Amino acid sequence: MTTTARQIWQNMTVFDGQTTLPEPMTVIIADGRIESVEPTGQTTDHPDGTLVRDGGVLTPGLIDCHTHLVFGGQRADEFEQRLEGVSYEQIARQGGGILSTVTATRAASEQALYDQARPRLEALMADGVTTVEIKSGYGLTTDDELKMLRVARRLGQDLPVRVQTTFLGTHALPPEFKDRTDDYIDLVCHEMIPAVAAEGLADAVDVFCEGIAFSVAQSERVFQAAQAHNLPVKAHAEQLSNLGGSALTARYKGLSADHIEWLDKPAVKAMAEAGTVATLLPGAFYTLRETRVPPIDLLRQYQVPMAVATDGNPGSSPIFQLTLMLHMACTLFRLTPQEALQGVTANAARALGLQSDVGRIAPGYQADLCVWQCQSPNELAYAVQPGRLIHRVVNGTVHGG
Ligand code: DI6
Ligand code: FE
């Protein structure tokens, strides 16, 4: 680990968050921020500084904008059931799925949850992640939701990675509220969100708007409570059916609508107008063997920014490798490699409301960067090959190498 006052990275092949720049660049970092980005040949004055590297592929630090990496237990048995043909929805309706993780998460101490989550986060970091979003949603009581969010915050304090936390109290209906969904929504709105806001434990509020979870009307009540506490909103929406959760999210100027396999054209337009990001989760699509692909052409046509994330969770996407999602977004959803790279950098930053601070290699941005062992940035999406990360830079501090 090294820190220097001013660092010079020259002759770098740069993907800047939007595009791969056509010529070798010199990137200068000072005080944890990017000071300048200029073609190496045209760099006229040579400011004082340490030459950190000469040559290589440079991208913004990767951003995983949708994960559930804090949870208790695991669901390998359910994985086997699904291989035998039982559907994810059937398992959920039988009280398994998310609820089995809720039982394990409630039983786990804060320290146990931390110990289980940390290696998952370290796996993401070893793959280039410098900013990660972590959701609650497996506690479903006020205390257990707060416990999960504290674990997420602690991970961000202990490890060199930026952690954004999201409160997802409306992930599933807890069993003790069976047939009393609206009473649970009352608890979320009147007790959980105020408690989370009072302790500053969440940066956003999410809902799972789906037939097996919460309706549009219930989701809207949660959004209203979130906004009353100045918390931005987002949703798991249009994953298994077209309920209208994404359009609702756009109406509340939400950060992102995630999954969106069943998204329709009016909702795409609404998201474009609202500036709501479309977060694609190819790991869940793959794991659940879904067949309906998100409407990528419509998203392109209306210029809705597309993010790509792992959705790392114990059920529908037990995958903690963001570069694999680059590959899957291309093979499964036909994104171009450049679109996929935008999805884990500039657009992922936008999905977290951090677009003026991270996700780009441009003057003024945080010096969160990755140097890769490959010849072009597109190779990160093309080849599934862990171990290519040479340096991970967070806030100007170089890790690895
Ligand atoms: N995110 C979720 O929250 C649920 N689906 C998804 O994409 C599933 C989480 C789980 O099965 O534990
Ligand atoms: Fe999710």
C-alpha cells in the first residue's frame, strides 16, 4: 500500500467511464482526486510527482450498485431443489427462499454476520470493486434491519472500499405478519424508516415490488415515508411480471429500477424523463433461468442509462464477481462491451446518486481506479478470467501490485 502526494500514471489505455480513449493517456492524481487526464504525447509541463506506472489498461474503480451481501446462512439445498425443477416462486410461497435467509439472519449476531459478509466483499474487491451498495432486507424487524445496516457500515469503515447502504425492509413479508401486509407496511413506514433515518444508517430505500412481495400501492407508501425522511428510492421491479413498479419509481424520481425484464415502453419513457437508471442483473436472470430479456433496444432508444450489477444474494444470484456480470450482460442481454463497462462505472455511480464523485476518470473525480492485466478494456467483458487486477486505487491510495 503506497500513498504519494502527486502520482503520475502515463501511457495508460483509458476507459474513462463512458468510452475508451483513442490514445495513450497520462493521468495525474493529487490529494486523492484526479487532477488531469491528457494524451501522453501532448503533456507539456511535467509537474512534480512520482511516476507510478508507465503503460497498462486503466478504468475507474468498479461499482457494484446492487448487492445483498450481508446475510446469514446459505441456500445450497434450495439450489438443488431448483435444479430438480421447483421454481423460485414456488419455493418462496412454501416459506423458503428469502424467508429461510431471514430466519438465519435473525439468529446471527452482528459479529457473525460481519464475519460471513467480509469474504464476499473481499472477493468483489479482488475483482476491482471500489464502491459497493449493500442492502438490508433479511432482518424484517426493526432491530434486525438495523443490525444488518450496521454490519454494512462497519465493512465500509474497516476495508478500503466505499459502501453505500440501502434499507430494504420491504423485501418479503415476515411470517408473523401473514395476511397482514398493510400492518407490516405501517411498521416499515412508521417505525423502521424513522429509526434507520435517525441513526443515519441508510443512503436509500428499496422495495421489492412483485407478485410474491409487495404491490405498487404498498410500495408507494414506502416511497412516501422514505421521501419524508429525505431518502432517495429505488425498486426491484418488473422481474417476474409487469406490475408497474418501475413507472412508480420514476414518478418518485427514483435512483434506479432494477431487474426490469418485463419493463414496457411507457415505463421506459417515464424512466428517461425522470433520470432513473435501468439496473440490469444478469446473474439473477441466469441463475433463475429466465427467458425474457430486458428491453435493451428501448432503453437505448430513450437513452435510459443502463447499470450492471451482481445482485449478489444467497438465492437468486449467489455470485460475487462483477467482471463476470460484464460478460453476462453482453452474452445474455447483448450489451456492447463498452455499454457493459459504462454499466459498472459511470452509470452505476448514477444509480447510487454518486455521479459527480466516482465512476469516471476525469478531473475532479475521486481517484478510484483499477489497472488491469490485459490489452484493451473490452477484454474485461470478453474473457472470463479472474486475477487480472494489478492495482486497485481508492481515494488515491494504491492497493496491490
Ligand atoms: N433480489 C432480491 O432481493 C430477490 N431477488 C433479487 O434479485 C431475491 C433475494 C433472495 O432470494 O434471497
Ligand atoms: Fe436484489
